[in-house]
Amino acid sequence: MDTPIRIQQDMHFLKESWDTLADKEGDEIDAILIHERNIDSLIQREDQRNIEELGFKIVTNRKKRQKTQKSSYATRSKGDYPNPFR
């Protein structure tokens, strides 16, 4: 049993519509990504300009210093006391 011509035409039309929609959506996503990159770049330049105008300096994280001193008190977890439950 063959599919009627009208149904084949409808199926072809729907396939083309979905393909076109996917292409348009891809183009829109690309445009949005480009726009977001442009905005981010603008914001970074504006922030840098504001920082320079206000005389602020960009601060970076310092390497955390390791603690070399032991605490002045002992705890059970360090094994300084015998286990009272033995």
C-alpha cells in the first residue's frame, strides 16, 4: 500500500520546515554568542578604565603561608591522651 501523495508532500514540507528552523536557531545562537562576547569585552574595557581613573591597583592572591607552629594544647585525636574507654 503506497502512501498517498498528499501525505508525502506534508511529510516533505515538515522535514524542510524543521531543517530550516534548526538552521535559523543555529544562526541565532551564534549571533547571541558573538553579542555576549562583545558585551563581555566592553565591560572588561570599561572596568579597566574605571580602575585606572580611580587609581586602584589590581590585586592578585598571595600564596597562602603554611602553618608551622603546633597548637599550644593537646587533643585526644592527636594521641596525646590514652583512650579512657579501653
